[in-house]
Amino acid sequence: MEADLKESDSNILNLTKQLDNANAAQKMASEALEAANIEKRRLLEEAKSRDEEVSGLRKYLAIAEDGRKEAEAGKREVEARLASAEADFVANFHNTEAYTNFADYFSRLVNKKF
């Protein structure tokens, strides 16, 4: 009976060590899980911040795109006005002071005797 008691004590001691080891492993796993959850929350906050930054940049990009379209429309309008002004100048050059001055100069040059 004494041998059975020693064997039982030995088994209890062995089971106690196994339980302590299991508790230590569980504690390490819990600490690792807590650290992973902390890192996950940090990464989620960072992702949210980046999403907000991207959203802001998309708004600025949309504004810039609208500005670019407006600038292109303005450029086309200026080019059309310039083409119209050039065509009008060419069509009506004979009515300008420059034409009169050129005509007078050319007339004097042709009539000049050498």
C-alpha cells in the first residue's frame, strides 16, 4: 500500500507539473494573443487613417481634374478666339492703318526713280 501511495504521489506530482506546464503555455498563448490583438487594432487604425488620407487625396484629384477640364475648355476658347481674330484681321487687313502705311510705302518705293 505504501508503494501505491508513493506511486500515487508521483503521479500527482507528475500531473501537477503537466498542469503547471499547460498553464504556462496557456499564459504564453494568451499573452501572444493579446499582443496580436493590440497589433491588429494598431493596424486597423493605421488602415483607417490611410483610407481617410486616400479619400482626401481622391477629393483633391477630382478637384484637380475639374480644374484641368476647365483649363482645357478655356484654352480651346482662347484658341478659337485667336483663330477668329486672325481670320478677321486677314479678311479686313485692307481696312487697317498698317495696310495704308504699307501701300503708301510701296507706292513711294515703286515711284522712286533710280
